[in-house]
Amino acid sequence: MIFNKVEICGVNTASLKVIPDSRKKELLQIIRNGTEEEKDKAREEMVNGNLRLVLSVIQRFAGRGENPDDLFQVGCIGLIKAIDNFNPDMEVKFSTYGVPMIIGEVRRYLRDYSSLRVSRSIKDTAYKALQAKEKIISETGREPTIDEIAKAIDVPSENVVIALEATYEPVSIYEPVYSDDSDTVYLMDTLGDNNDDNKWLDHIALKEAVRGLGEREKKILTMRYMKGKTQIEVAEEIGISQAQVSRLEKTALKRIKEQV
């Protein structure tokens, strides 16, 4: 198991339970609308049923010399925050919302105990920005823009960018951000691009190559490479998952390359 450990914080990770999505929805509704006693029981079941999610997230931070017990405890704090702030009325899976919350909590922990010295004012701005970001995600179910975060905390947009860049640890563009049985979406897949790919598409016989694509594939390529939208934005507009957008995009580009 993680870091060659089977037991973390006294928890046998080999026996962690996973509850189905249907049960998660029931528990989240109880947490939101039930009595205090019902809420406490539902929250406890929800936490215990998602500890494996915490475990999968902290595996990303292996090899940094951190104590896995500490990371697991911090990840559990992120899980509890996600449970308390998640809006079950949004058409979003809990894991889609919970994973970024857990990652954010772990990164804040690593940032605060990092040997890299960052000024207190920048840390304070970054902390407020992250809180505002989590609140906007909870209310809207989407990632906020820098301008939205800046407006929420009443600071210039450039200050938000500087603060976040100074406090975030570098992340590989090959870090997986989503995975299911057949698809893995990497960080590089979520990045919009208004330059390189447009130049590449301008230099191929696009009309002939695209002619054989389906309408949905054409729309995805147009939004991704002509409008510079991310796969998350495309998925929301079309009404499919990000993994499907990634798969359709890769398939379409492969077909274009084979025809050109």
C-alpha cells in the first residue's frame, strides 16, 4: 500500500470501505437537511466511506519525505470540508468536488511547512484566494476565474496571480487529474492553448481532414484549438464528461494526422 504501509493513523487501509454514489447522494442530502443527530451519523458514514479517496490522493505526494500519517490526517480535514461544503443539488459527483479540496488541503500543509520562505502578506492573500475559490466552486460547481477570485477578496487580479504562484508547489503537466477504468486525464489535457496548436492546425490541410469527422468531434476541435477553451469548459458546454472530451479529441486528432 502507500509508502509500503498498510496501517495509517491506526486505520487498516487494506479494509477501507467504499460506498456507492447513490448512497453518497442520500447521505449528503441528510447532512444538508436532516436533524442534528441524523447529520452526525450521515457525516460519520460519509467520512468512513471516502477514506480510500483520501488515500488515493495522498499517494500523489509520495516520495517527498513527508510522514504518511500526517498527510492522511490533513487529507481527512480536506474530506470533511468537502462534505460540509458540497451542494448535492449540483449535477457533479462528490469525488469530482472532493479530490481538489483534499489536494488543496494537503498542498496548504506542505506550503506552510515548506523551507521556501514566502512573505506573510503573500501567504495571507493566497489563503484568502483559496478560500474564495472553494466557496465559488461550492456555489457554482465550476472553477472560478482569477478576476472572480480577485473581486471576491477585493484585491487586484495580478496580486492573486503572484500570491498563488508563490505558494503553490510546481506540478508536473503529466500529473493525472482524473481517471476511470479506461481513460486518464492529465493536467496538460486541461490547459487551453491559443498559440502552438492553432499554428499547427493552420499548417495542415484542415478542410479535407476534418470533413470526415463527426459534428461533435468538429465542435470539440473548434472549441479547443480555435477558441482556446479547456477540456473542462468544453465538457460543460457540450454536456459530456471531461474524460469523453479527452478521448474524442485524441481520436479526432489521430484521424486528422493519419489523413494529412
